Amino acid sequence: MKLHSQIIGQGQPFIILHGFLGMSDNWKTLAKKFSEAGFQMHLVDQRNHGRSFHADTFNYDVLSDDLKQYCDEHDLKDIVLLGHSMGGKTAMLFATEYPELVSKLLVADISPRFYPVHHDAILAGLDALDFSKIKSRGEADTLLSQYVSEIGTRMFLLKNLYWVEKGQLGLRVNLEVLKNHVSEVGEALPVHAKFENPTLFLRGDKSEYVMPNDEKLIKQHFPLAEIVTISNAGHWLHAENPTDFYEAVIKFITLNT
């Protein structure tokens, strides 16, 4: 059970972990830019997402274990590790468990705290997609719009559609397992987890995922953490303001290297 990834470029390994219901494809444009700056990009599909394997177990312990196996398989050390949202939680846990492997950690728009379940409408919408009747992306979007009004979010979700065979659409995500284990996505970082290498938290100025009162908790787990706000961006800050996001990341990962 190996994680699927897209590897771009040569240089210091730089792993990016997508968020809940996302996939490695979401990061290809930015990854090409990072590779041009001298990094070997590893865009990883986490289990039950993208082209990676499906499994009944889904929590941050196994997501971190999957990533360790991936690093061992590709002999990756001295890595730059960036995770967005759920991927940020995986990245935080991995860095605290294997600090010797991670030179710099970047966490995009998520804090170490607990988050209540808030994906109900999205999961209900995806669950309502009946691919015995739906034969095009347009039809899927029309149905999904009854559950998710924001077009950008729908476009993100519809990236999970693929042609299983001619005339037959399906979802890449393991929807049943993700529905059953959605509460795991909001779990807090373990109380005593700590990572003492350079860390950057990036938050969108229109997002409420990382708030001023999160700073104390962030510093408890990540004493060297800096927090940077990306303007004109919400939770999908890397997609909403990729220019400022790239500049903040490249400044951080090239400093003192």
C-alpha cells in the first residue's frame, strides 16, 4: 500500500500534502515554480484521496505512518514539508514524530487545535451524486449546487470526478470511509507533540481557521513558529492568492539554506 505521488524537478526534497477531499493535482502549478527554484517536489495523494490506495482506517496516526513509509521508500531526508488544512495536520504530526527528517515545516491555514465537523453539506452533496444517472461533469455540478452554493468549492470538489470507463463517471475519493471518519479530520495535535525546527504558519486574511488566539497554542507545539497572513485569500489561500503565497513560502524555505 504505497502512496501515489507526482515528482517534479531535482534538488532538496519538498513534500506537499493536500487537504480533505483534495489531491496532488491541486498543487501542480505552484510545484513547477518551486522546482524551478531548485527543489525536488513530491506531490503526495494521502490515503483515500486522489490516486492513492483506499483503506478502511483513516486517522492522523496512519496518515503520518504512510508518509514515513513514503520517505523511506524514496530515501528522503532533510525535507521541506508543507501541508494544507488536513494535510497541515498530517504534516504537524509527522514533523513532531520524525523531526530528524524535516528541516522546515510549513502549515497552510490550519492550527493544532480541535475543529468540529463542518463538512456535512459537502459530503451530502458528493453522496447524492448517482453515477448511474449522471453522465457529465455539468450534470454533477448542477446537482452539487443544491448542496454547495460557492462555485469555487464545487470546482475543487469536482476535480475528484474521473472516467472509470467510457460513459461511466466515478469519484476518486473513498467517500464511504471519509464520511464514516470525518470526525478524525478535526482532531487536535497530541498535547505533548513538539517540533523545534523552523516552522511557518500561513493563514488567509479572510479565513477563520487560524485566529489570533491560536498563536499561543502554535508556539507551545512549534517554538520557532512564524505566522504570516496572505492577503485577499480565504482557506484555499494557495489558489486564491498564489503569487503572495509563493513569495512567502520561497522566502522562508530559502532563508539560511
